[in-house]
Amino acid sequence: MKLATLPRHAVIERDSQRASLLASGELSALESLLDDDLVYVHSTGLVHGKAELIRFFAETLEVLHVQTSINSFTDGGDIAYIGLFQRMRARLRVDATREVSACTYVGEVWRQRSGDWRLLHFQSTLVGDESAPR
């Protein structure tokens, strides 16, 4: 189920920025969207904090493409939740000929502090290819 219309909210814009920055390799700008207390759980079960995540994308995995489709959104004041399908294509930095792709369902929690929304929690679960956006 996809939301018929997306509400206008800063978190939805921030998530769009997250996907764009990740796909373009702009890791310092991506880092500015991440909360210092970030817990980022990849679909493989790998868990990173903020610094480890940026290092992972800089040294291990180059993201080539990210496409998302927001399924749910909840505004809880200073906390917001997004549920989305994500299709990602990437390659290993140690072997540029090896590409990987994943279709996942992602739960994100964003926290607002001093008027600034940052990603606090990211949990990704593999789903069938038919579930992800095209």
C-alpha cells in the first residue's frame, strides 16, 4: 500500500535528500542529516552508528542508485516515522565489477532538535523484488 498523497512535511523532504545524497556519494552532506545517536541496521543485519556508517559508504560500498516509495508516515511532534520500500543498486569499492542490489522495506525514525530533523533510526528488511518501487 502506497500513500495516495504525501503530506507536506520537512521529514519527507529530508528523506528524499538522504536517498539523493547517498546515490550521488555526497557523504559529508549525508552525514549532516544523521543524528549523533543514529542506529542504522542494514538488511544484512550489520549495525552502524553515524561515524561507522559514513566510513562504510566511503570505504566499502558505493551506492549507485536509490529509489524509494513511501508507504506510511506518522508525525509525532518532535519524532516522525516513515515506512518505505527502497530499491538500491551498489558496487563494492574493493571490486568495482561486483554489483549488488536489494529491495527492502525500511522503517525510519527522525528526531527534531532545535528545529532540525535528523535520522535517528534506520531498519532495513529484505523483501521480494515485486514489492519494491519500479
